[in-house]
Amino acid sequence: MKKIDGHLHLVRSIAGFNGKGRMTPLGDGRTIWDDGTAIKLIPDGWGSDDFTAESALKVMEENGIDKAVLLQGSLNGYQNYYSYQVAKKYPDRFVAAFSVDPFSEFYMKIVKRHVEDLGFRSIKFEISQGGGMHGYHFTTPFRLDTDPRIGRIFHFLSDYPGFSVAVDYGDYTQFSHQPEAIANLAKTYPQLNFVVCHLSFPNADHPDRLKAELNQWAGIDNIYTDISAIQDIDGETEFPFPRCQKDVKIAKDILGAGHIIWGTDSPWSSTFNSYKNLSTWLEATDIFNKKELEDVMYNNAEKVYFNKAAVQAMKDAEDPVLK
């Protein structure tokens, strides 16, 4: 079966920044935040202070993964330009999203450069309070569907066919949690595809909460969700993850298999569960039939992220700064 990891992070240089401060590499895949929180960011054998495209390709080859979607986040620090370089070098294996902080003075210049000059056709908003913008813009909370700065970005992106918007808004305890904003945005910008990362942060002990959120998106054709890192979120390490199976069954019942994208959120998630288990667990369940599983594991990500317009835009791009 063909597979696309719909949520992967490369780490050329560790540059994490969130409410815990800056992240510093310690070697052997270990890092420490300024507040003293230490984490194992990169699995053993994948890299000491980085996780490069070549390391990712080795992992992908070992696990039968055809392609991967490169997303950005505050945990690793934005790897925008490196992701551009990788997508240009390996256009048949990687497609990339970029990220921008809309509170920076020149944020629209950054957006225009990445879209017009570098050919990106995906953007990632890591806005969670726990790990993203709401953690380091704590005194200025914002909503994706009403903030005029972000509205300027969406208006601009609407001109570009094949564009996708990935959003990580954290769990329900965080004031960044905005499932209703996704419904509003998808209706306002039907030409954009929206992907909510991590299945809206589910908890198998509270299925009605997840149902209430997903029901807001039911029947809206341009909303998708990826199921990366739900093992970490639901605190599960027992393969094939029975708690996560409950969560995904709810998503299938409400959204349908055509709106679910498999991914891992590696490298960090692969420090909790092996990449092999993360890439095979759905095959060990009866949640999806063969056709549905092919959609979840490959076809949906191909449609949303690797669509013809997106792939061609990146192939045609040439950074004018380096001409």
C-alpha cells in the first residue's frame, strides 16, 4: 500500500520557541527549554542535533513510506527555507508548508515571498497555547476567523489554486482551541483546503466532546483532519492503540474516510512510539475497508497537499535572492 506521511517535521537547526522560552540542543536528540523542561526530541539513530531530509528518507525507505508533507511548528522552530530546499531537491518525495508569525512587522512580506517567490502552496498555523503562538503571545489572544492580520493572509492566499491551510490549535483547555473558527473559515474561503492537525486533540474518555467538534465540520467539503500524534495526546503506547481507534472511528462516522489524513508528527512522536508502529497501526484495525484505508494513508494527502497546482508551483519557483 502506498503511504504519505501527512505530518512530518525536518529539523535542520533546532530553533524551538514557545511559552517555555527558547530550546537548546544537548546532543543525542535531547533538548532543554529555557524554563528547565528537558525533552527527547529526536529518536536514537535519526540525528543528534538535527533530523535532515536524508535521515527522513532513510526512515521512509525502511518503513515503506512514499512521500511526506513537511510542516512547521514552534517546537522545532520554523524550518521554512530548509523545507523549501528539500522540496526543490526531492520534488517527488516531499511537499512543504511554511509558517509565519502574523504579529511580526513584515509578516505580509514574508507570506508573499514564500508564496510568490518560493512557490509554497501550504501554510501551517501553529497557534496552540501549549506549544505555539498563543504561548508566546499570551497577552494578545486572537482568533483565526476574526483577526484582521490573519484575514489579510487568507485574502491573499485565495488567489492561488491548490492552497491548503494546516492548523494546530491545541486542546480544549487552551484558549487557542478554535474548532468553530475552522468551520467559519472553510465556508468563507471555499477555494482553500483546511486541515486540522491531531484530530482536534481527542480524549477517548470524552467522546461526546470530539463528536461536538467534528459535527461542526460535517458536510463541509474543504475541511480535513490529520490523525498525527493522537497516540501522544491520548497517552497511549500499546499497539495498535485501542483508545486512538475509538477516536478515529468517531472521525470516520462524522467526516468520512475521505477527510482523514494519516501522519506521524515525527520526529518527536517517534520517541514515544516507534515509527514502524505509527505507520502500520491502522492496518492492524478494522476501522477502514481497503479503499478507505488507501484514501487515509495516501489519496487524501495526495489530493490536499500534492495536488498538481501545488507541485508545479514549487517546481517552477526560483528564489530571486539567490539568482
